[in-house]
Amino acid sequence: MKTYRIAVLRGDGIGPEIVNEAVKVLEKTAAVCGFEVTLTPALLGGAAIDETGVPLPEETIAVCKASDAVLLGAVGGPQWDSQPGSNRPEKGLLGIRKALGLYANLRPAVIFGPLRAASPLKSEIIGGDLDLLVVRELTGGIYFGERSTGTENGERFAWDTERYAEHEIRRIVQTAFEMAEKRRGRLTSVDKANVLDTSRLWRSIVDEMAKDHPTVMVNHMYVDNCAMQLVRNPGQFDVIVTSNLFGDILSDEASMISGSIGMLASASLGDSGFGLYEPIHGSAPDIAGQNKANPLATILSVAMLLRYSLNEAAAADRIEQAVAKALAQARTADIYTEGCGAKLVTCTEMGDIVTALIE
Ligand code: IPM
Ligand code: MG
């Protein structure tokens, strides 16, 4: 029987709770679809700081590298706020993306039919089905540029730098073209080319590469305009490709349009299909340990893991179908509304319901 090795990084806050439910679903799916998974836990973020003193132990990188894919919960929490910038839980997340070469971050924002009323946008603005994909560059740009702080003329200063090399832009734009070709054939490249040199380089590379992808309709948009267009007419977007920082900001905005950040999954991919999969939402320390969190984004991250890293598309479909069915009967508190026709359930109950619906 085919066996896949999955590294499991539960992380902090609600991370362990939601990952446990996702693992239940993964194991049931494997049994139904006829493959095996071996799960190896490893530490990341605050949990790793508490245990080892650092947010990204070498051991964790080794476990991930020895696996076919990585499943991650979430990292961070107020108890580590006093850590110096170089040793915060978030540093572990940035470090693992870099160490594993995961330069392409795919963040789909979709509206799940039964949850349409949860969107803060008016129905006529949403239009038909919302289904857009933010492709965010993940291992370069201002996140990883040189930075410094100091004192000059009696006052404090700080600086961060944005730097992109051509190959870093080419590979993420290539991923975005491939995604657009598989979807509705539209690609919006988002930059700030009226101000930044990195953006002007980005834009010229997109134009060069467009010639090799004649079936994709490409347009450029300034990031400020894109932030506005996302709430004015989100239906105009299919695939958005952008830098690390702009993608961080726009993907939060896009996820909110869907009304249910607790539902959205993400994939971070390198070359060769290896990837790390995690919900878009954070570690939600305010509800940690209360069995209230919505495990569906993590469960849907497992579906992405099966599709992109393990080539088990049929298994991924089963999970997505089970989630759709589960929503008709049950909702966690974040997506529950009075009169929605579904019953209010806990994190573990939701995991059990989805698991039972995998067939
Ligand atoms: C994200 C998060 C991270 C980022 C933080 C936690 C460092 O906001 O994954 O979007 O900025 O990349
Ligand atoms: Mg973010």
C-alpha cells in the first residue's frame, strides 16, 4: 500500500485542537481511499520556544525535509510577546518557509454557498460565486531584506529593505500563470510600480512571461487600487499574483470578503510538489483550549495537501464534499447564525461529523 510521510506541526493556541480534527479526517480518508499515512509531530512557534528555547528547532526542519508534506496549525500568542523580535513564534514560521524553499503561497478565497450571508459585502456586490486565488511570493521581499535600527542626531530610526532578484519573481509568476491556466484564465499582477523599483522589475517580468502564456488575460493593478477593487467588485478577479508584503495584506482582505476566515485553507509550495499546508487564520489565543474553534480551514488544508503534494485528487474531493455536507447540518460558533438550520457544535463534534461523512 502507498504510504505517505506527513510532518505535523500543531503549534500554539487553537493549533493543537484544529490539527487533531484534521488528522482524524486525514486518517479516515486514507482508510477509505486505500493509502497509508505516517504522522511525525514536530515543534514550531511558541510551543518550540517553551520546549527548546527557539521557535524553529533544527530537528523540526529535519522532520519536515524527511516528509512528503507538512501540516501546520497556527503559531503565536500573548505569552511570547516579550520575546525579542529575533525569537518570536512568527520568526519560526518565516524561518520554516525559507528553510523549506516554500516560495509560492496559494490562498484561495471562496464563498461557500450556505455561508453567503456571512460575507460583510452586500449580495449584489458579491455577484455570482466568489472564487479568487491570491498567489503570494513567500520567501523574499521586505520580509527577508536587510533591516536595522539605531540612533542618529538624538533620535531613533529604523529601516527595512525590499529586494527581489529576477529568478524570485519569475518562479512565482510562473506558478500564477499555471494556476490561471487551470482556472478561468485571468491574471492580475499587483504592485506599486508608480513608486517602487522592485515593482517596476516585477511588472516587466510579468509582461515578458505573458508572451509564453497566450491563453491568459493579464492586467496590472496598483496595490492601493486592488485593495479598493476587492471590496467594490471582487468578481473581477480570478488569480492575483503579488509580492510577500502586498500578498499578506490583500489575502487577509480577500479572506474577510468570504465572511469566514475560519474556513479558508492555504498551501505554501516549493519546486517539486513539496508543500506546507495551514489554515489562513491565526492561533486565536482567546478561544484556545475551549473546544470552540472551527477546524474546517485545517481540514480543507488537508484536502489541498492531498491534491498538490500527494497527487490524491480524488481523496481531496471527498474531503471537500464532506465539508460541504457537514455545513448543512452543523456549524461552529464563528459561522453559526440563529435560524441557519444547522446545529451549533464544538470543534471535536465538527471533526467527527466530517470524518463520518468521508465515504
Ligand atoms: C501570514 C501571517 C504571517 C505573515 C505572520 C504571522 C508572520 O500574517 O501567514 O499571513 O505575515 O506572513
Ligand atoms: Mg497575514
